[in-house]
Amino acid sequence: MTKPAPHYLIILSLLTLLTSASMAQNEAFHEQVLNNPVNLHPSLAGWHGGVGIYATSQQQFVGLDGRPETTGAAVDGYVDKLRTAFAVNVQRDRFGQLVFDKYQLVASPKIALGTKSTLMPSVAFNYHDLRIGSNWRMNSLNSTSSFNTSTGSSITAGLAFTHQNLFAAVTFHNLIRTSGEASPGTIMSMSAGYHFQVNDNWSITPTVNAQSNNYSSAYQLSATVRWKELFVTPHYTWKDRTGLALGVDLAERVRFSVLVSSRSTIEGGFSSTTYEAGFRALLFKDKAKRRFLKDLPVN
């Protein structure tokens, strides 16, 4: 009699199939894509079993006026009685006078699969606000009226799976656009990683992240190497950029990290530098009632 496949292998196979089927849909990455996991994968909200606070600030093309800037913050929390995590996420993308804001509400139930595995579906409601700065005027023959704000809303759905030190997640951002013209098109994000504890002081967490839309795809490989409270995370985005994040954890509760990455064209005729700072704080008693992952890296 053939022994049935472990349920975690079945779940990972389903995630892989979902990802492969959707790789035709790319929203700009935070360089530290998992520092605020709620933004990339709402299903990972509450991964720590307590309350989490996240913040990230990024500047691209440093030294260029009107350069792209991305900032964001989120709060998530796991409610043990409901076996569900909830989160609020706010993001702002600015490019010169163009400003795009996203406000997001998240709910993610946690479904136990035995004692070591958890399935985490999620649904998120997004409100989008696109506008141009007040000192920018439309050019027309007889009018100097300001550009009006464009708004929209959408629904994001996703699924994550954890098994001891392994995690995998796939998210379809803006899967359903409910109103307005400001909502972007459907975007797929996928992440997977595994935490190897080498000994009491050393650990390594290799991670792969992918993101795709109708126009382009991005694939990022990274590995977080930790020694006690210090960590370093080199990463490489396929045919685009390389980067390095450095950080420190204080009492396993508060994490500070900084990242520098560089990008150049294939011909080598153009290069740019991106700087990003990240902050993460986990709030709970001495031990969370239910911690679904030992650690979640910044990349």
C-alpha cells in the first residue's frame, strides 16, 4: 500500500501550481520585501502570535530631484480566541509630484494542520488614492485648474503555509477591483524560505521572492546569515540589482535594519543607488501563545 504524501508537501505543491498559473501579472518591491510582511503577503499577518509594528522608508535614484520614494507602516495582531490575525497597512509611493497612497485592512484566519503546520488564507480590502501635488497645474489653453484626485478600491487575496521553520506564501494583489480608476491591475507575489538553525549562535535563512504583472517580472534571491543578534542579508534581483542589508535584533523583540542596493543597465551605461531603512517591533508577553514561525527575515 502506498503511503500518502505528507500534507505539507501537498500544500506546497498547490502553492507552486497557483504561482505558475499566475506569472503573467509587478508592483515595486520594497528592497526589504519581508520587513513589513503585511504589505507583500497579508496572509503572514500575526506570524509571531502577538502584536507587530513595522515601518519601512526607501529612496531610489539618490541625488536625483523628484526621485521615487516609498514609505509605509503597518500594525498586525493575532487574536487567539478567534484564531485570526488582523492588520492595518498604509503605503505611500511618491514620484516627483505624483503621489499614490494605499490604505489596507486585513483579516487572516489561522488553520492548524496537526501540531506543526498552519494554513493561513487572507483577504484584504484596499483603498487607493492617486493625485498630483498642489503646486502642479494641468497645461491647457484656458485653464489652470489642479488635477483632481482619483480614487479606487480593490480586494487582495492570498494563502500562506508554515511548517516548523519553513514558510511559503502567494498573494494576488488587487484581484478584484471594486470601484474607481486608481486601483492598479492584478499583481502576483510569491515568497518561500527556510530557517536553518546551525547552532546556538548561528543561523541562515535562504529566501526566494517573485513578483509579476502583465508587463514585467522580478525574481529575488537572498540569504540572511545571523550571528547572535546581528544579521547580514545579501540579495540579488535577477538582471536588475544587487543589495546588502545589515541589522540587529534587540531581545528578539525590536529589529533595526538598513539596506543599500545598486542597479545598472545591461550595457553599463546607467547606474543608481537605493537606500532603505526598516524597523520592526514585536509586542507580547514572555512567550506568545502561538508563534507560527521562529523568524521572518527582512528579505
